[in-house]
Amino acid sequence: SQQGEEDPQALSIQEGENATMNCSYKTSINNLQWYRQNSGRGLVHLILIRSNEREKHSGRLRVTLDTSKKSSSLLITASRAADTASYFCATESAFNDYKLSFGAGTTVTVRA
Amino acid sequence: NAGVTQTPKFQVLKTGQSMTLQCAQDMNHEYMSWYRQDPGMGLRLIHYSVGAGITDQGEVPNGYNVSRSTTEDFPLRLLSAAPSQTSVYFCASSYHGSPTTDTQYFGPGTRLTVL
């Protein structure tokens, strides 16, 4: 069963706007990762946030983690057409460090 | 480095046929895994390996076999293809033994259709 669930399922924004998507998970985790998938391609790692971190930045990406609410958010600032993709959160399956569990993803469309 | 490579890119099988999806990485990664991705769903783990000679089942292993005789290669075998195995298959690898603490590098995928 999937550990993480992204919300919303789909998001359409204008170029230059910010995009925010959320991930909720069920069991305690050590780390949470975000990946991007362009249409027809494999996934690309974006960022990893550890359970003792509350916020992390990488370029135009900002990730937060709230372990008390079992949720994470990914913010993309000043979006570009190239940000059009699906975004997935990934966590370890219940207490198993060797199994990575992905949510169903948020599909982001950035309109020019 | 070529990274993670997968062959073939596309494949059409008839029900009952068997085939092997190839995956190779040239980054000396210990951990390798296979996922399947179906429309509207995230990736589901089929099998994984934490090193040569060691494999284990993931979330959806039925109908698939794997082996890891070398660090570089991790082939996925479909024993008797069924229409339910129509999917896009991704291979991934990471340097260390745990994918939860390390960046996963994904291959480009194999799109499989079973008629």
C-alpha cells in the first residue's frame, strides 16, 4: 500500500506564479524525498528532508516537513514552463529502510 | 557515465509469453530496484537488491523474478505475461544500501503492452 499521498492531484498555474503541493503519509519516517517526472521520462530526485529538519531549500524549491501532522509540502517559486511535470513524494514503507514508497503524484501544468 | 540504462524501450507481448527486461548501471551502486507505474498511480516496488547475490520482494512481486549476479546488472523476468502486467517499468539504483537515505537514479523506462 502507498505510504504517501499527494494533494492536489493536478495543478494549473501561470508562468511566474508559485506552485504548492502537499504530501501526507501514514507511519513515522526517517526521511522524505521529492521527485519530478517529465512526461515519458524516468524520475529525477529533487530534494531529501530528514525527520529532524523542518525546512529545506534548493534553488527555487522549498520543502517543509511537519512530523506531528505527518505531512510535507513542496513549493516551487516563480514557475517556468519547464516545471511542467508530475511531482512525487517518497518515504520508506512502514519501518522498512529498503523499500521506498511513492504517492500517486501531483501533475503540474505551467501555462505560458 | 551512462547512468541507469534499460532495454528495450518498448515491447509488445502476447499473453503467456516470457521475456526479460534489462537494467544496467555503471555507477557502482549497491542498491537496485524495479518499479512499475500504472496510469494515475505512483510507482510500486516489484523487487529490489541491496547487493550482488541478494534480492528481496517488494510490494507487487507476483509474476516477476529477478537475480543479481553482478553489481551492474539487475534483470527483471516476466514468467508468463498477463494483460495485468501492461505497464511502464522503471529500474532505479542508489549508491548505498538504503533508498530512503540516498538519491535514487532512475532509468528511462520500458513501456510494456501485453495483449
